[in-house]
Amino acid sequence: MENENNNLNDINNIQGIHEKFLRYSVDIKNCKTLSNDELLKLYGLYKQAIVGKNTTIKPSMFNYKGLLKWNAWTSESELTQLEAKQEYITLANNLLNKINNQ
């Protein structure tokens, strides 16, 4: 019985993280003052959270924007999808707080 309760708590916790992740991903899209580095970090975490490890072919240096995004995603490859969601939530929250306090 206790094991079943722990499993339900884990499921509820994961569901809560996913809902927060979705909410923050919508909220952060409305921010127009983020730096390129902040945007790339968010992109890498988002892709890792949604897709998982980057297995796509590395873009050529002639596709500079694509290469930056590929590198941002690949740099998060050691995270699980759940960890990436948690890091995304933390970063988005910090960025939104910084913007709101300006």
C-alpha cells in the first residue's frame, strides 16, 4: 500500500513538473528582451526536455544559426528529459523575475 502511494506521488510530481514546464514555455515566448545566450540555453533545455538526446546531423558552419542551436541542444545531452524540464523551469522563472523587476 505504501509503495502504491509513493508511485502515485511520483506520478503527480512528474505531472506537476510537466504542467509547469508547459506554462513557462508559453510565458517565456512573450519575452522580447532575452539575450541570444539566454535564448540558446532555453532552446537547448527545451529540445532536451521534449525530444531527448540530440541525434540529428550537425549543421555545417554555413548554417551558423542552426549550428548554434544544435550545439545548445547537444550541450544538454547529459540531462534526462525530466531534469531538463526542471532546469528549464528554474531558468525561465529566474529570467521572468529579472524582467519583472526591471
